[in-house]
Amino acid sequence: MFDLAIRNATLPDGRDGIDIAIQGERIADLGPGLEGDAANEIDATGCLVTPPFVDAHFHMDSTLSYGKPRTNQSGTLLEGIALWGELKPLLTQEEIVERALRYCDWAVGQGLLAIRSHVDICDDRLLAVDALLDVRERVKPYLDLQLVAFPQDGYLRSPNAAANLERALDKGVDVIGGIPHFERSMADGAASVRSLCELAAERGLMVDMHCDESDDPLSRHVETLAFETKRLGLNGRVAGSHLTSMHSMDNYYVSKLIPLMAEAELRVVANPLINITLQGRHDTYPKRRGMTRVPELMDAGLVVAFGQDCIMDPWYALGTADILDAAYMGLNVGQMTGQDAMRRCFKAVTENPAAILGLDGYGLAPGCYADLVVLQAQDPVDAIRRRARRLHVLRRGRVIAKTAPLTTELNLPGRPAQVDYTLS
Ligand code: FE2
């Protein structure tokens, strides 16, 4: 007798008619027409069942602060940074906690059960660090929150950033961040990458840097990041986030760079929503797209994820914690419209970011945690197309969120009474 059985599911790899049996917190068995009763059942006929969505790049300390103390009138990166500077002195720990918990509620509703969030450590009070460490513990039963010590104002450029970053790590922040393109010179940027990677090697931690978030084709800190990763034996533990300058780099240079990144097993996180809106602002026409070379990086065997970066904060006014929005934008911006490419975009918001975070027990196999999402979608491409409803969200075998399926009633002469936006 199982605790729960999900019947007749379609899986992301294309298998259908699959039953998933759950015992306690884990998947006990999985296959077509499983024998045995269950105390509870979910009928997943016609539905896609996937492990949860994972966001490999987010800023939980600023999320849902839209409008405080004012809105970003120009919508630019620079006004966003200025606005965040105005907001920081007004923040309290309680207010950050309240916004973050509210965002995690949204995330759970969308089946987004693991988030890597950068946390700004340039405020000497480390207010946001204390707030998000508290939130990490409070959401643990339903969401994995991984924190990155992020020197927003520059590791070398901001006077106390180096000391604050180590204080944040001592308090229990998980990952080392950086922002080399924001240092005062290319040499300082490279020096910051070297120091931060050495710190990661010393402490046995992972690295995730905002790297080359610029339209400058000569911003090449990703080369240093890959080189230092190899030199220090950090392969597979280092992620480059954004990498937007790669969009503008010389093609010959990139033909040398991508193999180096592959040798270093660098992880890559593109943030298509924010990058398509913030990059290319100095261009007239044609305007650059500002997303890194996602299909080429995937072809070279690199693990690439799509992150959300910002939701309703100084930099981005939109979003609902639905990371399928990022997959949809990434697919379109990257011209990834081939059948395999579209499926890769679904992996870029599920299994790829799970690998980047190093999540334990993630997947669809006996022994994995019963962390699952039942989607009103026929397959992964359909899920992206419809930004499909999350009918059931399960964490450790328990349903923690439900949403009714989407149907629209029509009142038209000679036409069906309902549409559900499918071909069947
Ligand atoms: Fe970011």
C-alpha cells in the first residue's frame, strides 16, 4: 500500500502512461500500470509530470519591492542600481523577510521549489544576509534556498566588500559571488575573479559570479573565470551568470573561448527576461539582444540554465515567479525553435539548474524525493507554449499547492462552448 500514486502521467522524456508510486518522502516505484493500491491518488491523464522548476539566478533581497521608494522611470540598469542605492538605507530585516516569504509563496504556487539567490553584502549591517538566512531556514520544509554572497558595488571597488563577504560566508551563506565587470579596470576585474576563486578553493565552496553583464565585446572576465576554475581544480563548481558580452564578442575569439569554458566545466546561467530589456540600451538600430550564446554553449556540452534574476524590483517591473516565462523568452531570443532546442529550454529551467545548485535527490526515479509538479500540458514544449497551469505541486510526497485547470467558456453561435487552447 503506497501513500500516494500519480496515475497515467506523461514524463518530460516522452514516456507516457506512467504511474508514480510514493512512499513517505520519496518515489518508491515508477512505470506503466503499477500494481498496488495507494491511500491517495492523482489522475494525471493528459498531464505532464516533472520534477520541480529550479531558478539558478535570483535576487531575493530586492524582489517585490517594486515602487519603493519610487519606480524606475527609464527602466534602465543604471537607474535600477541608483534606485536600489536609495532603497537600501530604508530597508529593515523584517521587511526583507516579509517580501521574501511572500515571493516564496508565489514560487511554490508555480512549482518553483529551489532558488539560488544572490544577496548583497555591501551594506556593513549585513541586514539582507541575516534576513535571507532566516528565510532559508523558514522555507526549508517546502523550498530549497541557496544563497550567494554578492558584492553588488564591487569586491575591490567597495571598501568593505572583501571583509563583508567573508563575514557573510562565516554566517552560513553558501556560495561565493562577484561582479568583475563592475570593478574600476579590466585588471581589477581579473584580480577580483582570481581572489574569489582562491577563496572558494580554500573554503571548499561553489562560485557564481555576475560576469560580463555588459555589451562590451572586450569584457572578457569569463576567460579569467574559466582559467582560474581550471587552475584551482574547481571544475563543475563554478557558474558564470549573464555572460551577455559573449553576444557581442568577435566570433573567432569565441571559437577559442567556448572550448576553454567546456574544459573548466563552467556552468552558465542566462537571464533572458532581464537581459533582453536591459542590454543594448546604447544601440540605435539594429539593437543587440543581450543574451549569451545559449545554443552554442549547449552544443559544446556546457550545462546552461535560464534564470529569472528579478521580479517586481528596481530592475524589472514584471513577473509572477513563473520561470516558464524565462524559458519562453530564452527560446524566442535564442531562436531555439527546433524540436530538440525547445526541449532543451525546458531542461534549462528544471534538470540543468538542479545540477548547477547540486540538489540532492532531484529527479524522476525510484529513491528520488517526491518533489513533483503536475502540469496542464501535453509535453515540455506545450508547457513552455502555454506557461501551463501547475495543477498539483508536491514536496516530499505532500501536495503543497493546487491550481484549477485553465478553460474558457464561449458564448458564440455555432461554436464550441469551451476552449482550452490545445489542438485536441
Ligand atoms: Fe543578477
